[in-house]
Amino acid sequence: MNARRVRATRFNLFFLTALIVVGFVVQLLRQPIEASGQLIVRVLDIGQGDAILVTTPERDQILIDAGPGAEAVPVILRFLPAKRLTLVVATHNDADHIGGFPGLFERIQVDEVWLSGAIHTTQTFQAWLRAVQSSGAKVQIVKAGVERLIGTTRLIVLHPFEDFTGRRPDENHDATLVVKLTYGLTSALFTGDLDEKQEAALVARDSASLGATLLKVSHHGSEHGSTDAFLEAVHPKYGAISAGAENRYGHPHAQALERLAEHGIETYRTDLQGTLTFVSDGLSFHASSEK
């Protein structure tokens, strides 16, 4: 073999090796996101209430609220193929947030339930307690500071600040669980029915912790929530409002919608667009709707 052919062969081998190495490095850099898949947040169209279903990259499923009643159950089950929830979060004791849980728990397996510990006197609350007790799930009373890692998805409780175990708060919303979920560089803030009083307390306590890509707009878009200070602290790209079509409360209120628009938040509504889906690859969310 002459010198020119040797040099050509060596160059080809070097070039081929370089391509393999570069390809390996690129694949290695991409691997954490591709291997863990996608995080899916669905704000379900269940009428005047909340039901948010999170599917992690590892296919664990987390349900935040299940209202307003039995009519929510088939909607939730449509997106729950394994009939199993790794975690259930009940933000507070209003019927439009817990009314669907008893019927749902009869049909699925639940591993763990997060509660504020606050009590109520309604029949809906009593039915909810019985459902939890008979489910066999692990029950945790949580408050600000509690964290949980489910695969590559982290959840942290930001509110309430005090333990409400066995107590009935002056207002149900005082005991609302606020949970922030983080996956990669993206995050979502779930706010239950926070009103301006609780929002102000969160901003005053630690506004930096509130930042999120996606905001589940509090209290179905009530004028009493989504204050300017709170929206500035969260600074989300997307807002999701769960409200029933032509509901008797007039949710979402024009004042809240105006504030969301003024802050440049791309807002989606179940009353107009059906079930809302937000998909994260760990770098950014992509939003879509049923209608």
C-alpha cells in the first residue's frame, strides 16, 4: 500500500471515529430529557370545579382535586388507563374540589393522599373522609416545606404555613394547599382557591419561590385572586383557568382576565376550550386545548 493510500485510510478512520464520538456526545447530552420523556399537565373540563391530572415522564399519575361531583369521574378515568394514582392532592374542602373523589376512589387504586388536615361539616366532606379511610392509601397532613420527588418530578408545598389538623379555618381558603411542581427547567404552580389575602401572604413570605412557567389561575379566575403582586411574583408564560361554561358565579371575572392580559400571560380556559393540555420536555411547555 503506497503512502497516499495509507494517509487516506488513516484519515477515513479518524473521520469515522470523530463522527462516532460526536454522535455519542450529542446523544449523551440529549439523553436525560429523552429518557425521562415528557411531563403532561391536563386541566380537565369537568364543569365548575377543579381537576388537574399530571402524568410524569415515568408514567406516575398525580391528581390535584376532583370536583364538582360524580360527573367528574368519567372525565378523569378517560386519562387514567392504569386506574392508579401515585398521589392525590386535595387543595381544600369545597365541594367543587373534592366532590368527585368518593366515586373515583371506588374505581381506582390510590397510593398516597395529601391533605391540609382542616375539617368541614358538609356531607361532601364526610363522604370524602370515608373514601380516604377506605382507600388504604397513605395519608399525609402537609403544610409549607413538605417536598416529594416522584421520579424526575419534584413537588413542594408552599401553603398553608400552619398545621390545620382537626381545625376548621375561618375561611376554607386559608387552609388551601398550594403545590409547585418542577420538571427540568419548567414548573407549574397549583393554587386551589387562593384569594388576595393568601396570595399576599405568599408574596410576603418568599416571592422568589413562586416563579413558575405555568399557573393554574386561582379560584376559577375570581376577581378576588390573581392580584398584580402575585402575578408579578409568579411571572408565568401560561395561565390555565378551570371554570364551567356560563356558571352562576360569572367565573372567570373580567377583572382577573384583564390583569392576566396586562401581565402578558397566555391564558387558556376550560369553559371555552375544553380540556387544556400542557406538555413539558424539561426545557419548555407546549400548550394545546380540546376545542
